[in-house]
Amino acid sequence: MTVIAIDGPSGSGKSTVAKAVAARLGLAYLDTGAMYRAAALWADQAGLLDQPEALPKLVQQMPLEISLDPADPTVRLAGRDVTGPIRTSRVSGIVSRLSTVVPARRVLVARQRAIVAANRRPGIVVEGRDITTVVAPEADVRLLITASEAARLRRRALDQRGQAGAEAIAATRDEVLRRDRDDSAVAQFLEPPPGVTVIDSSDLSVDQTVAAVLELVR
Ligand code: DC
């Protein structure tokens, strides 16, 4: 029975690490960012992203299926595979318009808590921005994975553009820094709350970061 809660900003490497930890320990894996992305795509397609008062109901009724398999974290909306579409720069650019609407967050948080409760056995790794504080503050292990701004920009540029030259970094800048600034207005994830362990991944490889997390879990 293990709940591992991981928060961190974009580009901190938390998704890669959370997935690897879940696979190593045979646990389920929940990417809550994917739920915010799916909700933003759903609202965008409905033309309702500019109507915050319509979002809670829309999100409540969203026909979302999210796989908890760390080896295959597929996301479906109304039966359609949106695993790729939720990662486009369009969705990255609009997702904060949904994730900063507090009543819409409440609906997603309730769905996330229900998933955690249903997967306490054998356990689950949950990652996002408010997991250690709001979604699963009672988790057995609570971590904040951070990285320097330079490291986060380099990783996102490599992820999204396949290169980390000056131009790719500049193009990534708004996406990473503006989004973290907007997001940090509603979820506190840049400084660790009491009881949360910080892992700075700036100078660590993925394997080293995974090893650090596994050590803490033990
Ligand atoms: O981790 P990510 O980049 O896939 O997250 C997508 C967006 O969702 C990001 O802008 C922050 C938001 N988010 C959030 O507000 N709370 C979470 N628990 C997870 C993500």
C-alpha cells in the first residue's frame, strides 16, 4: 500500500521519473497534467475556453479515460486517442486558461482523489503541481522534483524541438516560464511545503533521479 506524490514545474523531469518509479515498483501511474491537458482540449473543441463559468460542468461531464499503466499512459476523450494531441504546443499554450479556473480544478481534483483511493493497493505514483498539498497530502512519500531554469529550458527544448540551441531555447522560454508563472498562482510547487522532500535534478541523469526516489521510498 503505497502512494507516492510528486510535484514539480515543467521540465523538472518529474513525468519521466514518476513513470520509471511506478514501472520499477509495479505501481499504477497517474499523470494529472494529462487530465488538465485533456480538459483544455475538450473545452477548446467545445469553444468554451473563454467562459470560465461553463468549465466546471464541462469538466465534470468530460468522457475521459486515462490509462494508469506506466508503460502505456494512453488518454482517451469520448473514445478517441488524444495522447498525442494533448502534447501539442497549442494545448501547452492554452492549458493554463483551464488550470487556473479554481472551480474547474476542484472537479479534476475530486476525480484524481477517486483514482488514488481506488488504487491504494498495490499503490500509485501521482504527479502534478498540487499532489503533495491538495490531491494526496496523506501520501506515504511526498516529493518535489526541481531543476534550475536553464536545465528545465534545455530539457523542454530537446523534448519538443529535438534541439537545445539558442533559438530552440528562446522558443521554449514563454511556454515553460510563462506557464509556470500562471500555474503558480493557483498551485504552490516552486518551494517545498513542510514534510515534502526536495530532489534537485539539474545535474542528475534520469537514472540517478530515479535511484534517488527509490532510495527515499525504501
Ligand atoms: O505537467 P504538464 O505540463 O503536463 O501540466 C499541464 C498543465 O496542467 C500545466 O500548465 C499545469 C497544470 N497542472 C496543474 O495545474 N495541476 C496539476 N496537478 C497538474 C498540472
